[in-house]
Amino acid sequence: MQYRTFGQTGMTLSAVGIGGLIAHYWEGAAGVPSPDQKQRVYRHAAEAGINLFDTGYGDEAHLPDELRGPGDDRYFALKSGARAPADIQATVEKNLTHLRRDAIDILRVHHNHYTQDQRIPETIDALKQAGKVRALCLIRHFEEDQDAYAAHGPIEGADADLVIYNYVHRTQTPGIERSAKAGTGVLAMKALGGQYASWDHKLKTDWTATTERTLMELSPVIAESLEDELSFIYAFTAGPWHELTQPPGPTASTTRATAWILQNQHIDSVLVGVASIDELDAVLEAV
């Protein structure tokens, strides 16, 4: 396993981390693993040297007992989508109880929430001072947050940013370079295009001749629940994924897609949501 320094936080993270294990049904193109499978994925990841585990999707309920509790050899990130400061604090407290730990290593909150409500930075500062949160990572998930990052890079008060960055979506490169100069950490998400479309679809579709509606036809779950975000999803899903296939095949694509991101030394860790041990092995092969 490769390890990289996480900004100025004092943490050293594995180059790949475990994201949500396809917890949301609309990201189930690769298949939603059973609870037993999820436990095996967590164990296999830890045995391979992965020390970063992302929580907040509900999958932490399947975390094996031996990975819970105090320990300096692993780190836990928590996504909090809450808008109210009291809800953020409650989410942290609940997660600490689940993990049986004293502190969340990396608290992730949405950039737009953090910048639009002064009470949120104050709440997070208080959690840091109380020793319950070690580092703040801003989620650059929505288009306007990505645009702000690409234009200006990290903002004061944040220890790191989580950005959408993959083989077909590279618009965050300028922001990532600014983070490196500022000494701010960077986590990457959507390494495999979000898995809204299967590898078979990504590899065999001629994306030069498609529209956003094509993606809806390929992925019916988007039509059901995410039509309002279609343009956003299309931007990091559609593109020349076939360039990664030598030899062709989904495993080779997973490996090469992850390896391409890891070439950027300014990325401290790539959070990858996997659906099986085989897919995890394909990710590990990239390291």
C-alpha cells in the first residue's frame, strides 16, 4: 500500500480509501452487496493496508467489530449532510458511539452549507476544540461548489476538500494545484464515474453521439430519482472510458481508472465505493 500525507493534519492516509459501499440504490449498477459481503470488503481492505474508511451512509453498521474502537492505525471520515448546526453535532455524537471512538478524524460537510451559515463553522470549531473532530473536509459535490474550487481553490478554515475527479472529468485540476500550494488536503470521489452506469455501458457507449437523455435510458434509476441532477451526473459519467481498456474488461477499467487518479501526487487519497472483493482487488491493483 502507498501512503500519502494528508495536508497539514498530521495524518498519513492510504492512497485509496473505502467510500460508501454502494449504499444508495441509484448507485447500484455494479450490484448492491449484502451485509456479509460488506463485512468481508471491510476486512479485506484493512488486511491490504487501507486505513481510511468513509462513513455516514449507513454502511458503518456493517463495520467489523475489530475495526471499531480506538486505534492510531486507521482513520474514519464522516459525511454530514445536515444543514442545522445542532444536527451536525448530533451526527458526530451518533457516529462516535457507533465507532466506539473519541474523535472523528475527518468531518465532511458541504461547501455551500459551510459558507452560507456562519453557525456551521462555529459549531465545527467547537467540536474541534472539544477533541471530537480532528479535521474539516469540505464536500465540493454540487456544480457551483466545483466551479468555486476550480476558480479559487481551498478556503480559509478548511483542512481539506473532497472533489469530483476522474478520467473523464478533470475540471478540478486548477483547484487541486492551489490546494497543493496552500498545503491543504485533497480527497477524490467518483473515481469510477459514480457507478450510475455500468462498466459495460461506459465502455461500449459512443459518448460523442449521446445526450443527457441517453444516460437516463442507460440507467433507469436516474429517471426515477435524479432527473433534476442529470446534467451534473452526466458531466462526470460520460466520456472516453474505452481509452482505459487495454486489454478490455471491467476489471482492467477499474484498475486503470484508479491508477490514473493516483498519478496526481496532489491527491492524498481516492475514496472508492466498491461492490465486491473482486472490485476491491481491482482497485488495490492500481496502488
